[in-house]
Amino acid sequence: MVTHAAMPGRKGARAHARPRSLTPYAVAVPLALGIIYGFYAAFIRRDGGPSTGGQVVLGLVSGAAVAALCFALGRIQRTLPHGLRALAYGALTACAIG
């Protein structure tokens, strides 16, 4: 049996690894989720009354926190095993809802 003359050799475990680039979706999705969650947090605290400065600050801080956590989890998700990845996404969702 003849083998191909240009068989690539292995040059270590990371020979084929490419550096991950930051795509527009990697920034847009956490940003959109943070904005939506910020509005949700500000208006759920409102109780039917007029909006106050405290509610706006609560919405900004909570939206920024959720966006940062979503971005960080999205960046490290490929390094996590499947069960731990599911647990991380479940914990993030549960904390956001609760």
C-alpha cells in the first residue's frame, strides 16, 4: 500500500490550534442579553410606580454584570467538559432569574 508523500507530521499537541478571534457575535450576544436583563431588573423593581434613579442604577449594574458573565462564559466554554458547561450555564440562568 502506497502512502501519500506529503503526510503532515505532528509537531506537538497544539500544532493545529488556531488562536480564537473575537467575532462580532461574541460581543453582540452578551451585550444584547445584558441590555435586556438590565431593563428587566429595573422594571421588575418598579412595582408600578415611577422610575427612580436607584432603579436605573440597579438596571445598569445588573445588566453590566450579566453581560460580563455571559462574555466570560462564552470565552471559556470550549475548555469546560460538557457536564460542567451545562452546570455553568444553568447557574448563570438560575442566578439571573432568581
